[in-house]
Amino acid sequence: MEHVAEFVALNRFGLGARPGEADAIAGTAHAWVMAQMTRGPADKLHGVQDTPGRLRAYDTYRRAKTEADKAEAAVLAAAQEGARPLPAPTLPPGAIKPSSPLDNPPGRIFDTDLAHRAEQMAASDSPVQERLVAFWCNHFAISATREEILVLAAPYENEAIRPNLGFTFRDMLGATATHPAMLFYLDAASSVGPDSIIGQSRHKSVNENYAREVMELHTLGVNGGYTQKDVEELALALTGLGISTGDGEAAWFYDRHEPGERALIGRKLPARADQAQAALDILANHPATIRHVSTKLAAHFCGDTPPRAVVQRLAHAWRASGGSLQAIHMALAQSPEAWVAHPVKYRSPQDFVFAASRAMDLHGHGQNLVNEMRTLGQAPFRAPAPTGWPDADSDWLGPAGVVARVASAQRLARLAHPQTDPTDMLAQAAHVSNEAEVLNVVAEEPDPQRAIALVLASPEFQRR
């Protein structure tokens, strides 16, 4: 790899190099990264309905399915009783079957969203922004564990993550914490204060799990200095958050909120309607939050044990800017430690699939890319826990993972254009010296498809 800075820009900061891209940004790698770091909101996913629209469509689907299930049950019951069921209505010849809400079940909508998302990210001209979107989406992770989240996963990214790259950490925290997808995922909408108007007339429990995840994962971190009492107080402060059945938007319900003042990590929360927002204000710029999130961001770009200087630089930019994500990202891009020549991270399955797609300049294979991520164990919006997908090398670099990645390389290679030059692809997309043995191995392979698979499976291609 002749262009070291370009390799870092395209792979460590971006999602992988496309053919000729290293030459295209030669001499401007730092500026290319910085321009995307300061661009503001990321492009939204195309063709994704907003949350209210999705929830309305899902409600229509659910009602139609209930009626269809009843009709099917009636037919089965009639058959068991020996009665002759009514014939199903038929359409006249040549008639077009009317569309039905049942034509778009949540699983199909989810799969379509994921395919479009994968293709858009893989083909993006702003891959640095797309990496940042992926990082923050994983930090504020949701998992499609129920039908409501299947239809809201892509809108969640569109509404809570992508627009807020241009704003502050507090803005993104508030957007994710109150988005219907997160409220469904962590069952926050069902949290009702015991002394609230509704709580006094019905038996309802306070959701401490939601509060714990906000503190432990999204803000302060595991060792953030909070106590069980802080978790309880935050849980009470967050009661009242819910989803409006009228428009499908996140809403605050006075009659569910636990009345009274709270005390959160030594700070007073007055008894007022915006108590939940006041709690998020305290958490967003707490020193423990700054330390926790800055370390996590630095580790993603600088290695599992990030240099202390980078973490301090990010924390300083955070404090100086009031948590501006653009300022924090700029501090990262300006850190010399993030531009070291040698690779610092093993590609996660998602990284690997995107890098392979970009190296082969694939288009129109979104579903294939999603299938590979699933096979390799990192299905989009399917993290096994609210912690999101792990980001350490040890979590992905194991014997079974390596074998699976070789098989994936072979499948992906079958999608390559016939004119793809494996040797040129290796030189453009992997960190290899002119004397590297892998160059000879690839050059001597007579089958172009096998040669491309060798490139994708090579140890050099696995790191960024």
C-alpha cells in the first residue's frame, strides 16, 4: 500500500476503499476525513417511512391479521363440525388483486429496510459519516426483538442518529432515549409511577432496567460512580414517557409520572414536567460520561487500548464545546495517534462485508450483504443485548470466525464484476507492502474468482 494516509482515511475512518479511490484522495486524506467530520447531519436512509407512518401501518396490519386469523379459525371450526364453509370470493378474469395490509408484514418491511440500508452505506460517497452513524447506532443500540421494533429500526436510525451527527451528544441522547423504538425495546413506555394518578388506581411497576441502561451503557458507564439509589431516582424521573396512540410520536403523560423532587448523583431534580429532560441534562455532560464515551470512541478508531492522549483530547473537545459531536469527531481526526501506519483494529463482520463490497464496487446486492452479516454473527439491529455489538478484536478473532470469514469471502467473490483485477484490488484495499507474500499468491492464482476470494480472506484485508 503506497498511500498510507489514504489507507487510514478510507479504511480506519471510512468503510473501505473503492477502486481508484486511494489515488483520488492522494495528498488530501486528512482534509477528506475532516470535511465529512464537519459536514453535519448524515444522509437519511432512502425510502424509509417516518415513525408515525410506520406505527399506523403496523396497527392496520395487526388489525387485518387479527381478522384474518378469526376468519381462518371459523373455517377450521366449520370443517370440524362438518359444515360446508362459504366459498372464498373470486376475482373476475384479468382483475388486479387489491393490495392488503397483510402484503407487508413487519418481517418483510424490516428485511427491505436492511437491504436498502446496506446498499446505501456500502455505496456512500461519505463513508466516514456512515462509520460514525454505525458507531453511534451501536452505542445507543436497539434490537428487533418484537414486531414494533422491526418496523421502527430504520426510522430510529433516520430520526435519532443520522440528523444528530451535526449536533451535541445531549441532543442524540435525548433523541434516542425518547424514541418509540427505544421505549418499546426497553419497555419504558409501560413504566408508571406508583404515586402517579394512574399508579394509584392500577398496579404498575417502575422500569428500573431502562434507567440502568441509560446510565450504565449510554452515559456514565459501568464504573460511573452511580448507586442503586441513583438508578431508582432516574427510573422515577423517567416515568411518564410513552407513545401517543394518536400520532405515534413519543409523548410525556402527566398522569403516569411519579410526582415529587428527585436527587440524581448529587444533583437536585425539581418537581416539574421536564424532570426527565433535566435528568438527561445532568447525565449528558457528567465527567464520567465524557470519560466513558470518549474512551469508547477512541477505541473504535485507535485500537482496543486507545492512547490516553487521544481520550484526553476528545474529553477536552467535549468540555470546550458543550458536547458538540462535530468538535469531538474533529479532535479525533486531528489526533496523530489515529493516523499510525499499521492497522489497529480487526474488522468486525459488518466492517468486513462493507469493505468487501466497496473493494469490488458492488451495486444492487444489499440483501446479499445483509445475509453475510447475519451468517458471520453480526446481523443489523439484532445485537443480543442493549450493550450493542462488541467492538474488541477478541470478540471476533476466533477459529470459528476465521473459518466463517473464508467461506464468506468465497461467496462474496462470486458477486464480483468479471473485469475486477484481484491484484489491483489487493493493493488498493489492503495494507500490504510491495514485498508482501500475499501479492504473489494472488498474482499466481489463475482463477480470477478464487483470486478475489484470496484477497478478501487474506489477513491483510481483515484489519483496518
